Amino acid sequence: MDAKATKLSSGFDDPKHSPSKIFLFEDEPILLKLMEEELVHRNLDVWSFSCPDEFEATCQISDLKGQVLITDEHMPGTNGADFINKIGKELGEERPLTIIFTGDEESLINNKGLDYTDLVVEKPIDPEELIGTLEELVRNR
């Protein structure tokens, strides 16, 4: 695991509906730190990366099985949508629950095959709203 990844104890209010790991990808350091702090504040196990290429240098796709992946669309190297599609094709039904952020939701949906994406969130992102949405997605998984 890369030194930039943060590992803490996991859990939502109901451990039965808690992801064991959340993998967070964001190339804007301030936004990454803000989202990471919000997730960690809820006692979630957050592994954060500036881009998918950083993840792939230190982890394996299989580490994502059954977890939660939250990613920005536009990042250096591999973009978020291509990364999600790669993971979905490799892991199939064991793929992580996925959330992608974008500045242009319509373009993303029309131009990328997002067969493996559970939720597209238009920027700007409200971290507290993201937590609520994440809790609901995990509960309904």
C-alpha cells in the first residue's frame, strides 16, 4: 500500500451495511483531503490515491472486490470512467460499488460506456450529501 493511502477502522452506524474499504481517487489535493476527512470522520477505512495509476503501482484490481470505489472522471493517466470499466470487466459481479464525479454528467453518460457505474455525481460535490448517498447505496446493495 502506498504511503499516501490512509487506513483507519471501518464502519457506518450499522456494521452490517458498512463497506470494509473505500478507495478514493481525486487528483485535486484539497478536494481529496476534504472528502477523505469526511469519510474518516465516519470511521470508514479510506484508501486515497491521486489517480488510478498510483493505485495500480501499489495495489491489485482484486483488492477492490466487493468494496466501494469513488473517483473523479478527469485525472492524469487513466481517467475514472476507463478505470471503472476496466475493473468491471475484470471483476464482474464482484466489482466494487462505484461512484464517479464529473463536471459534465450528460457528456460522460453519452460518451463513455458506464455499464459498471452505480452513480454519477455532478460537481461541485457536497461531502455530507455524498456520505448520505453512499450510505443509501451500501444499504441497498
